[in-house]
Amino acid sequence: MTRVFSGIKPTGHLTLGNYLGAMRRWAADDQYRSDALFCVVDLHALTVDHDPARVRRLSRQSASLLLAAGLDPEQCTVFVQSHVDEHARLSYVLECVATDGEMRRMIQYKEKAAREQRRGGSVRLSLLTYPVLMAADILAYGTDEVPVGDDQTQHVELARDLAVRFNQRYGHTFTVPRATGPAVAARVMNLQDPVSKMGKSDDAGPGIVYLLDEPDVVRKKVMRAVTDSGQDVVYDREERPGLANLLEILAACAGGDPAELAGAYDSYGALKKDTAEAVVEVLRPVQERHRALSADPEYVDGVLREGAERARGMARPTVDAAYRAIGLLAPV
Ligand code: AQP
């Protein structure tokens, strides 16, 4: 059976981008057709300036939202990365296969390092090596497919390169994974800055729709979305990014094709109104389930405990094999 792995970073409140670009497909498709693991990748949240209590809180909230989005612990494994030591163990070994040049070429590193510097902070070494830890997350489980949004494909490419290189140097150890992406909403853009991704750790603002935003807040944010100059509604990602983003969000939430939907509107106002309602409807059941789960923290704890145990059992043989292959002595 195909092995699928993907994760979500507790660096902020989860957004519509996380949901449409990743979580929704994990719940609707991946968990049923594959042997899937979904992880709250909390170690990755330490790569930028962070508040420890907030990371802990967001890790629980993210786990609860994964379940609220429809992940079923009977169908897939849901766990927290730091509960399974194998991720960090394998990451070090992969650092011995990756190169400094490869790390510095990562687009997300360049963007996030620049942001940390803009905010007056220093760039943590772990931000540079973060893609190696992500490669370890993936390779530890013999993953075939990594369902991610567009922004993560370069990191999955790195995981592929490291797997191939390790296998060539030290003997076949890792499955070579590949990224799979959604057809629409592969990249949901910021409503106020439609050439930038809607990211959960961006400075909070009206351009980001959070999964737990109240319906009226969602409506306000969508109605205030930046649109492009011009009157006609057309789908053109390059020239009219604001409109294209709204059309893609509408298509992802209500169905249809962004270019065809454009033909159905003759005003920006009507498009925004329908988009806002479509988003509210998509978020409603997730918010309801999240409320119910918040009232039952023991259930979420139990899911995470069992998930970590299962994940450990799956990762350990591969990580042990990598240790032996690269030349480390087995414990005596
Ligand atoms: N705007 C987006 N559009 C489509 N997909 C997205 N994803 C994230 N933002 C968008 C997808 O969500 C999954 C989990 O993402 P992540 O938590 O690993 O972090 P990320 O990709 O770095 O997303 P963020 O929200 O922008 O977090 P920060 O701001 O902390 O970096 C991934 O599959 C991602 O593709």
C-alpha cells in the first residue's frame, strides 16, 4: 500500500491556505487510499523566534484541527513529531549527506531568513537545516507520496535527492518519495498582498483567513480583499493576481474551474460576496468539530499517544538501518 506522510507546523493559527492546500485532501482522499501519517511538526516551529508556551498551545490546537478537518485515527496515524525521537536521530545522519550549498539555495530559507532579519532577530542555524529535518520526517517512514501545497515542493525535491544520494553511497535504505499537489488552491495567496502566500506565521492581518475566524470576520476579510485595477472579471494569475486568488478560492470551496467561474461574474462585489459565503460554509463544519474536540482533551491526548507509538514502530527499523549503513556501530 502507498505510504503517505505530511505535516503541519505549529507556528501560528492554521489558515485557509493550510486547509485548501493540504488538510482537506488529506482528510477526503489520502487517509482512505493509503497508509497515511499526519504529523504536527513541532520541532520545525523552533526554527524561528518563538514563545514556548505558544508553540505548546498551537501544537494541541493544530492536532485538534487536523481531527476536526476529518482525519480519522482509525484510518491514519496522527501524532506530534517531537514524541518520536527517530526524526531527530535521522536528521543528523542526513546532515552528513546534504551540503551547505543545497541548504542555502532553498527559497523558503531565503525568505524566512530575510524576515527574521527584518524583524531584528538573528537567523537560527536550525532554519538553514530545517529542510534536512523535513527530509528525515519523510524518509523515516519509507514514504512514497508527500501531499503538500506548492510552497513545499522544493523541500520534497531535496528529500528525494538525499534519499538517492544516500542509497548510492551506502546501499539501498530509503524509498524515494515524490510530492503530490492539489489541482486547485495549490497556493492560496494573502488577500491583501496577492503575490505573497497566505502564511500562518506572517504578521496577523486582514489578508489571512484563519480556520477559526468567526463567519463575520471571514466575510469582512474577503470583502476587503485587494483586487486589481480594471472592471471586468477575468482569470489571469500574472496580470490580475488579486482576482485570480479569489476565483481560485471560490473554485476550491464551491467547485468549478476558476477561468469558467470568471465568466459568471460582472462585478468584483458579487464575486467577493459569493467567495466569502463559500469560505464560511467550508469552515463551518471544521469549526463545529473543533469546538466539540476542545471539550474532550483526553480524547485528543489518546489519539496522539497511540499515534506516536505506531509511528515509532514504523520509523525505528528504517532509522536503525540508516545508522548501520552509514557506519555507526550497533549498540552492544
Ligand atoms: N497559502 C497556502 N496555500 C496552499 N497550501 C499551503 N500550505 C501552507 N500555506 C499554504 C500547505 O499547508 C501544509 C502545512 O504547511 P506548514 O505548516 O508546513 O507550513 P508552511 O508551508 O510554511 O505554511 P505556512 O502556513 O506559511 O507556515 P509558516 O508561515 O510558518 O511558514 C503544507 O503542505 C503547505 O504546503
